[in-house]
Amino acid sequence: MMKPVATTRSAAGISTGMLAVWWLLASEIVIFGGLLASYIMHRLAHPEWAEYASHTNTWIGTLNTFVLLSSSLSAVLAHHAAEKGDGKKAAKYLLVTIGGALTFLVVKSIEWSIEIHHGYTITANGFWAFYYVAAGIHASHVIVGAIVMGWVAWYANQNRELQRVEMVGVYWHFVDIVWIFLFPLLYIAK
């Protein structure tokens, strides 16, 4: 069976698949960078946002930070197993990472339900608009990451395409890094 060209070619010592992942992340940095820079500029111009931010639940945000960082560990362990050629073990660790993604999303939906119940909706004011847009874009990346990880885990379980485990891991670490910026800006800086 022939391998796809993208898995056999490289540019500057990097596989074309991994190069594509890095290009994707570069475009995502532009999106999140612009969003976060815009948020910071508005936050500095609107001191009343500190009062609005005080209604975010720091404990829930901390829990989700722990969940995401723990899921990054399982992504690293999946990559380590894939490098050793153990696709079944890599797939199991990817499933743990997917579990972290699902946990994050469940906690986030509970948090949003509570906030919306208290009247803190996307239309309440500028702070809540930024909050929901930034957290919502991040959550959409968590969903995409979980779906792609499921696909990669399916192949890894068959000991096929193990190089993809590293690629999806790099993406997942990016999702975590974005949260590391969002968490203090939206939950801690009050």
C-alpha cells in the first residue's frame, strides 16, 4: 500500500504534514492574537469591566485550566507511545485527552448556564461580549481537536499513521496555550 505523498516528503527537515500544522497554528495565532489585543485595549479603556469580570467564576476557570493541562499530559504520553511504535497505547492516551476535552466542554456549558441564568449574556455589555466570543472560539477549537484526535486514535489503534499523533498533539498544546492566556485575562484580572 502506498503512503500519501504528504507523509513521505519534507521541507527543511520537517514533514509536510507537520509543516501544514505549523502554518495552521500561525493563522490561529493571528486570530487569537487580534482578539486578545482588542480585549486588552478595551479593558484598559473601560475600568468598569473589572466589576463585570468579578462575576466570572474563578474556581470553575481554575478547574478547566487543570483539566486542559492534564489533557496535555496525556497527549504527550500518546506521542511518546507513538514514537515507540505502540499505536494501541497511543490511541488509549488520545482517548484520555478526548475525555479531557469533553470534561472541559461540560464544565464550560455548566458555567455558561449559570452566568446566563444570572443575566450575564453576550448582549449584557462589552465585557460579556468579549468573554463569550473568546471562550466560544476557544471551545470550538476544543471540539475540533477532540474530533481530529478521535480520527487519529482510530488509525493509531491499528498501528497506522502514527506520525499524526504528534501533529494532533501540537495542535492540542496550542489550544492549551490559548487558554493559559484567556484564563488570567477573563477570570483573574479583576
